[in-house]
Amino acid sequence: MKINFFKYQGAGNDFILIDHTKSPLKNIDNGMIERLCDRRFGIGADGLMYLTGHDDYDFEMHYFNSDGKLGSMCGNGGRCIVAFAKHLGIIGNDTNFLAVDGAHYARISASGDWVDLQMIDVDAITRDADAYVLNTGSPHYVAQQSNLDIFDVYTAGKTIRNNATYADKGINVNFVEDKGDHLFVRTYERGVEDETFACGTGVTAVAMAMANYKNLTGHINTDIKVLGGDIKIEFDYDGENFTNVFLCGPAKLVFEGTVD
């Protein structure tokens, strides 16, 4: 059987997208997803998404990590699937769609390659020693790190993700260096089990953690650089609750094709 697919990337976080609007989503082959995401023997991607129809929303997003398992919310994936939906003609320049963590609103540029995605509100942020822990649709650990450009993110991230506290359910591990006019962020992602070029829910968590650390309140805009490019985060913060949260960045079609 041949499958039509589209490859998208959002700041280097790359995904395989499949249009499933014309047939029900069933009999998911998790092994096939893992094979397609393999960078040597498949298409290669950090994850795979199915886009299906929905009676109450423009569409529904189903996200799988590159290990073939159903994942939690993926922010950059959410931005890419919005661009994909516009490419398919399902939506115009804004949309309301359903993901695993609930409903999301997004707006997309006229060119179709920049998406502002509204994320869930966050009302809980805790500490693990000097690090911050919070859930922005996926669970995240945020730690400040100097000389981040030469830091061994893979080894440190893997160690934290698999320690006694987090090994059972896993956690995404983010390291951040404050550069003054922007934050530099690198992330080790569970499910991928490696460093990725960007993580949308991760940079959102980092921006929130740093606002808490700096005792900032009000409407906050944060410029973030990741290995794959530039991302912007904005939200309102009253010292306890993060609301009106938007993850903003590129979402671009790389290529399309068919695979057996």
C-alpha cells in the first residue's frame, strides 16, 4: 500500500504529516510510524501526525513520537499541522482545532509559513532543586546552563529524563542560557530520546520558568533562539497564572511524496 505524506519543519523540528480526513483513523501501526520516522531507513522525522476531521472543530491532530508511540502535545507539530491544513484548503488564516490536550486556536500568515499557536494556560510551576518543572501540554524540566553552545545536552538530558523521579513517565529536559536580548534553549525530548533542533512546548515552558525566576509580571514577550532558528513566546502572567499563551514561529513545507 502506498501512503501519501508531507514533510514539514518548524524551526528544525520536523514531522511527517498524513491527511486522514477522507477515512476514519483506525488500526494504527506503531511499528510503521517508527520505521517512517527513522532517519536512515525511512523518511526521517521527530514525529508523525495524522490530520482527521471533527464535527465540532476544523480538524483534529493526532501526534506520535518517532518511537511510534502516541505522544502528548507537540507545539511545533501543532504549528506545522495548521500550515498543513491551510495547504489542504481546510482552513483560511485562522482555525480552532482539537489536540490531545484540548482545543487550540491558531492564526497563520498570508504566506502560510508563520503560525501563532495558542497554548494551554498554566497555573502550576514547581521546583526540583534549582530547576523548574511544569506542564505546557507536555511535561518539562527547565534548568539554567552557562556555555550552552558547548554543553553535552544529550548526556545530561538523558540522565535527568531517566532518573528515579522521571523514568516512569519521562520528561522533556530543557537547558537555557540568558543572552540578555534573547534566551538560547536546547532540549532533550522524551519519545525522540535525543536532542531536537527545537521543542515548542519546551520553549514555552522555558519562557514561563524564566519569567517566574525574574519575578516578571504583566504581558511578556520572549525571543528565543534554538538550534533550528528563532521562536517567539508571549503570555500574560500575574505571578501565579500564565494565560493568553502563544507560541509563534515558522512552519514550512519541506517536500511531499509517497512511500510503501
